[in-house]
Amino acid sequence: MTQGKKALLVMGCPEVPVQMSIVLYLSNKLSKAGYDVTAAGTDAAVKLLKVSDPESHYVQKTADLDQIISDVVEKKIDFDLCFVFMHSDAGMTYGATFSAISKARLFAVIFGKNAEELANTVDYPAEKIMAKATHNPNPLKIKVDKVVL
Amino acid sequence: MSCVEQMKYTILLEKTSFREAREYIEKNSDEVYYVEPGYKIFKDYYIIGVPPVAMGARGKELLFTYVKPCYGAFVMAIDSEEEIERLREREREKIMASLKKGGLKDKAEPGPASFGDMWKK
């Protein structure tokens, strides 16, 4: 039973194309499973999302990344699931931060040309969803579909 | 935008990995303190990082890591005796808590009188 449960999608730098595709796909999947989904990111990432989904079919709630971190640290909000998208050291660092501040079940969604090397640096408690994908989202989509929620 | 970007700051290291930023602080500070991710500094900046997150004091300067999703980690310095004192106070409290739990009790016991005594235990 997932009704009333909350999921957070933490978007990293939006420069790698597969991220937006998988964020929309995963949000839709989680919403259909009954999760209340929030996608958080930088101003640019949120703008990309809103233009891609103008009528909020796939993502109903968006948030500023800094604000979400503040709210989780101050215990104003927390989530049951948290997916942190990462293709760089900065993304991995945000994952470590959520691992420390949130009680959510944490997933590190690792992609990009250096996905394998990056996955080796994720040494905090997180379930890794990894594919060496940059333009073609299917390898990452297949990994996402294998996750048992 | 956090308050940090509106303050008078110096960038000591830019667009690097978090590990390198941490090592820079450890090597270039007079005092180093470790905090958990989410530690709040100034009005509204919550530290992003991989534990242990190093913060440094160098004279009046507070050295800390600042992470931006698209640019990586930075080491920034901002004059703030208040934040440095808060780190020192936090460290004192940690030591006091450790003493209350008897954390230093073992260390206070006298050491072995000779090399041979080491093996008697």
C-alpha cells in the first residue's frame, strides 16, 4: 500500500539528456503506484521540467533544491523514497547529503559516460540504479523498471 | 540563491571534486572541525557534502565547501568569528559529552611500566 506515501526526485545538473526523460518516466511510474511525487532541482532543471510537462501530467509538484534541503534538515518534511540523479561528483555529493539528512529509502540514479567510476564513489547507504547512458534513456529505463518499490 | 552568495567571500578553490575541496581545507586551515551534511551556517546555507565534512578556521576566516550541481565543489572563505566560535563551542560540547560518558577513562589509566608489562594483559 503506497497511498499517502511521498517520493522525492532530486535532479542534478540538467546537461545530460537522459535525466529529464527518466525523471518524467519515473514520476509517472511512482504516481501510478500511488506516491505523491515532488521533483526538486535547480532553477534550470525545474524550468526544463515545466516546459516538458506543461500541464503537469507527469510531475505535479516541483521544488527548489536548496529549499527542499532546508525543509528536510529542519524536519518540516521528509519522504519515503528519494531518488537522487547523478552524473558528476556534485550529484554524488548531493546524494550523500540526502543519505545523511533524510530517513527516506535512498536510490542513487547514476548515468552519463563516467557512470561506472561514479558508482564506485557512492559509498554511503543507497541502492544504485546505474547505466552508462547519455542520449539513449532505455538502458537506464530498464534498470529503473527492475526496482521493486 | 543562498545568503552566502550575497556575502563578501573569497573563492580559494573552484569547480573541483568534494574530496579535493575537503583536503584543501584540511591542509590550509589553522583549525579543522568536522560537521555532518546539513549543518547550517550563516542565515540559510545548509552544508552539502560527503561525511566527514571539513570546515576550517584560518585567522578570522571560515573555510567551507560550497557545492553547486552544475559546477562542482568550491572552497570559500568568509570572515566570521561568530561561526568559528560556534564550531569551537560545538567541539567543546562534544568533548564534554564524551567525558561524561567516560570516553577518556581508559586513556587516563597509567601505561605499562615496561615493555614486558604490555603482554601481561
